[in-house]
Amino acid sequence: MNDEASQPKQPFLEYAIECINVCLRWTLVATPIGCFLGFAGTFAWKWLSRGQVSDGVLLLPILAVVAALVGMIPALVYGAPLYALSAATFRPSLFAAILIGAFPGLSAIWSNVGLDPYRSQEALLSHNYFGHEILWCGIGIAAALHFLVRKKLLALSVARESTV
């Protein structure tokens, strides 16, 4: 009999905890990168929808630092564990990361808009609240985290499968 085949597979809970640990550590790196990308996306969205460049472009690095400090808590509490669990259950995917990252921004936009279709169209083009910033920063953080940890999570998955 083959001894390798008789080794038990690593329990899912241990594997998921390892994935969460990897994601939590790398979230500290992904959050500032994602916030910078998020504010760059926000200014690009405003430029495309208004046709002019905002004066706030010069404040991009400062806004990104503030957003990173504020966004670190939800990223660590909500984003990284959810992405790690989805990566542990399935495979690490950019689509899942973007869905997880976009949820807070979409809920902020939706809570400002309500269910009125006229207000929803108006609010999507409005720049008077932080829904767009939350949306773009969340997507930026999620995408940065995905690209930073996907190979590490795949290596964990291969190591788990090789213990079968």
C-alpha cells in the first residue's frame, strides 16, 4: 500500500485559517495601494462624467493615506476574511475579490439613493457624498489583495492537496 495515500487531508478549518492569516497580513500592504488606486479611479470617473479635472487631484496622496487609515478596519474585519474563505472554498478569483470589495461602496450608494429610479440616476452622477470613493477604494483594495496573495493561496491549496 502507498503510505502517501493513507495520509489524511488537511482539515478545511486549518486550511481556511491559514488562508485568512495570509490575507490579513497582506491586507496591510494592499490597503494603501488600493486606496491610491481607488482615488485615482474616483478622479477618473469624475473627469469622465464632468469633462473637467478636479482640483482635488493634487490631494490624491493625502486622501489615499486618510482612506487607508479609515479603510484598514473594514478591510481587516470584513474584506480579507471573506476573500480568504472564498479562496479556500473555491479558487482565488479577481471576480470574487471585486464583488467583495464593491459591496460597501454599492451599499453606500444604495443607502443614499433608496429605491427611487430618478434619484438613482441622479446619485450615480452626483459627487456630493463619498459613495464613489468607497466603491473605488474597495475595488482597489480587493484587486490589490488578490494580485498580492493569489499565488500564495494557490501554493497553500497545492500543499493541501499533496497531503492526500
